[in-house]
Amino acid sequence: MDELENRLRGIELAEPPLGFDPDEVAGTAAKKARNRRGVVATGVATLAVIAAAVVFVAPGDGPERLAPAASSQQAPPVPKDDLQHLKDVVPKVIVGAKNIEVGNFVGYGDLKTSEIRYTDEEGRPRGVNLTISGPASTKDGYPREGRCDPEKVADGIGPDRKPMRCVELPQPDGNFVVISETTPKSAVGTEGDIIVGQGFSVRNPVTRNAIAFRPGGGSVNIFDLGTLDDADRVRPSLTDQQLLALILDPAFVPK
């Protein structure tokens, strides 16, 4: 293009004049040429960018061949421990209870117990123990056989010789539940003598206990501590439904 510009500038005009300025023509031609080079360069650069963004897929290759984008995998939620879970479920099970206190688990070996204290709807302080027992402790301390045998569940004999309520409730999931009631620890007999009546119908039941023998060999036990004041106990702390909700809770796993 520089050569063309020089040639145009070196032309000797013949008469008559040509009607244009060779310098102007040469400058205009050079400017157009430079513009064309700029357009071509820009187009090449644009094509290079487009080519870099295009992913070539060979015939027969499908989208499934492409590596998937890395996804952030959330860690599975950490399960709550037994104590925290117990603190969460007690207010839902013992409806109307106030001043709920769930004590730390204490125990030994494969057995641990937590004491639950609360104020009932009548304003009386009450308590129950929840015990999670592994296979060894269950076998030694909570034998399943004969749980409702009056001679085994009673500490003495009531005057009417009638055993308190004790029921066995096999569950569809393999748990074997026993719910038993007890009377006051002592009462006055027909002749005025003091007799021990726990386990027999000397009076109305004042405690209601429950145990679930788990299929794996362990157990979950609720023991009714009754009222914690000096007044006479008049009824059990928990109903059958409340006992079952706690001892059959799948979150409590004996180990």
C-alpha cells in the first residue's frame, strides 16, 4: 500500500488537468486500506474468542460424556445425643409439665440413667428415671421372664392377695413391653399391723413403671419416682401412652 501511495504521488499530470488532487487520492486510499486491515484483525480476534468458547463434541459423543460440574455436598446432620434428645422430647410427652429438669446420664458399664424432675398440673413436684440398658445389664438386672409374676414383682403381700396391674405388650417391631403398677410401700393391714404392699392392691396404684425389651437384647426403662414432696401420693406420674412414647422412642438405642 505504501508503494501505491508513492506511485500516485509521482504521477505527472497531463493537460488538461485531471480534476483531482493526487495527494488527496493517495491519502484516502491509504486510509481505506488501514481501515480494512483493522476490520480484518478485529474479525480474526472475534473468531478466536468464539472458537475458544466452543466445546467440540465428536460424533457419537453425548452430553453425558462431559464431566459434571463439581457440586458442594453438604455433610449429613450430626445426630443428637441421648441427653439432648431427652430434653427435647420430654416437654412434648409430659404435656402441661412445668419447671422441667433433665439430669445428666450417670451409670456404669452399658447402663445409664437420667432423672427427670418436673411440676405437674396440680403444682406438685414429680420425678421419673429413664434408664437405657445394654444387653449385659438388662440380662443381669432386668430379666424379661416372669416380669408379671406376683411373687417376683411384689416386695410383700397385700391383705386382699390381689396383684396390682401388670401387662405384657408385644410390639409389631419386636419390642416387648411390660407396664406394671405399684401401691404405697407400706399400709395398715386388716388387724392394724403394718405390712409391705408394693406390688399388691393394698390401695390404689401410685406409681406406674414400664420397660421395653429391645430386639437387640437391651432395654429402655421408666421408673416412676412419684411425688417428691411429703404429701401422700395419689396417682402415678405418667399414663400408659406417655410411658410408651418414651421407652419406644427409636432414638434411644441400648449399646
